Amino acid sequence: MIKVIKVTSLILLILIIFALYNSIYFDIPRNEVVSKHAKGNSEFVELDDGSLIHIRDEGNKDGKVLVMVHGFNGSLFNFETMTPFLKDQFRILSLDLPAHGLTGSVKSNLYSYDGFYRVISEVLEKQDIRKFYLIGHSMGGMIAWRYSLERSEQIKGLIIIGSPFIGSEKEYREFQSVNAPPVAFELLESRIFREMLAYITPRFLVKEGVSQTVYDQNLVTEELVDQFHEIILQEGSREAMGELLINFEDNFISEAALLKNIDMPTLILHGEEDNLVDLRFVNHFVEKIPDVKLVTYPEVGHMPPMEIPEKLANDIEAFIKKN
């Protein structure tokens, strides 16, 4: 019996070592990731501090301007399938926030809401954009409505996709209990795991995370998972993401009364099968914003820009034409 236990323990140890070994991924040099994924209209805007921000400025240069802000662990590539349905009518600016996408790590400590506001503002200034419609997905929605309070004179309309509003500690606990985040997001709450993230970033966790965000699993292609995984492995990005997680720990709860100060037309778009942000967590938006419309989509998850790009683009275009 003892011999069986020893043999079993040895086999388990070997399996654990093998699993860890196959989960260790070293950084991929930035130039390799950029050369592979920076295609089409991709360019890099240099901030005053020397940081390089990956953007796409495309579409109709004479049209109204749409500024798109992605969510946590996302990138401007999340809007890639939707923009073709909009760029004949509109000028579209999308960007990768610090710690994300092909922007990755930056020179200054911009891994916070204040840092993101600064980056967005500076990129808009350098692209000579003064009036625009602001679109935010998931975390980008949280950034967008806060930005709209600071720069309301710039924004003609606000569009929030798959983003929650949490107004109290009680609601935050409910948000955590109701929603079923992918294993990767749960592990990211652990400081030890965040430190391990610099070396151990298993592809299966990335795939599991992507799978949780969409309703139609046929969208989760090996090519899509590889793109997410390779961008995460870009040199410096995992350390930057760790800094971001530390800075964002206390940023989920906001005072709901602030929403009454949003003085531009607002459109809330949400998938009814969103596993990361349950539909109930848009209630504050609907109840507090003076000029607001809610549109929901059956059989759509957390990534409407990828899941129903044409339908989403049509609803965005209709909203802009009315406002």
C-alpha cells in the first residue's frame, strides 16, 4: 500500500512539473508581436513622455468621429469586425490602452483611470479630434462615462457596451456572486498569481477566458486564441498588467448620483447572455442618466462587437443619426 502511495505521489509530482513546464512562456520581443499584428491602419502615436500608443485612425475623414475604448485585457482588435460596417460613414479612432494590446508597457505610470484619461486626451489632441461620440466596451464603458463627466464639452454622445455600474459594497458583492468570471480572472485576484503571471501564462487559461466572453463558441477559433495569447506575452505587458490590477482594485464602486450629470445622449448596449456582466448591473445607467436608451440582444454574450458586429454597428449608426 505504501509503495502504491509513493508511486502515485511520484506520478502526480511529475504531472504537476510537466504542467508547470508547459505553462511557462517567456516574453516575446515587442518588435515580433508588433510586426505580426500591427496591420492595415495600425500606427503608433508618441506621447510627450515618449510612450508609444497603438491606434487605428480610419474610415471617412469627413464623417462624424467615433472614439472606441476597449475593455480589460482587450484591445482595439475587439472592434475589428465591427468597424467595416461603420467606416464608410464615420471616422473611427480606436486605441490600445497602456498594459493592453500592442501598446503594452509604457514609460510613465499610466496604469490607472487617471492615466487612461491622460492617454485618451493626448491621443485625441495629437490626432486633432475635438468633438466625437465616445464608445466604451466593458472596462472601457467605465472609463467612457467617467471621461464624459470631465470632458462633456467634447462628447456629442455616449455609447456603453457590456459595462456594469456598481454603486455600493453590497452591489459589488452581489456582482461577484452572480457573475461567473473565467478561471483566469479569478486567479488574477491573487497577488501570488499576479507575480507568477510574469512567467506562467498558460494558453488554456487564455482560451477559457475568451470562451466565457462569447455565447457562440464557434467564434473561439485557434487563430483568435493565439492572437490574445501572443499579445499578452509581448515583452513587458504582463508586468504592466500586474500594475494595472493593483491600481484598479478600488475602482469598481462609484456614486450612482454622478450619472445624473451625464448631459449627452447615451446608448446602453448589452448581451442578454453576458456571463461577465449580468444585465441587471446596467440598472443605474437606465435609472439615473437623463437621456438614455437601452438595447439588449438575445443569444449574445459579453463581446457584442465580435458577436453581432453588423447589428451593433446599425444600432450605433441609428443612434448617431438621431443625435
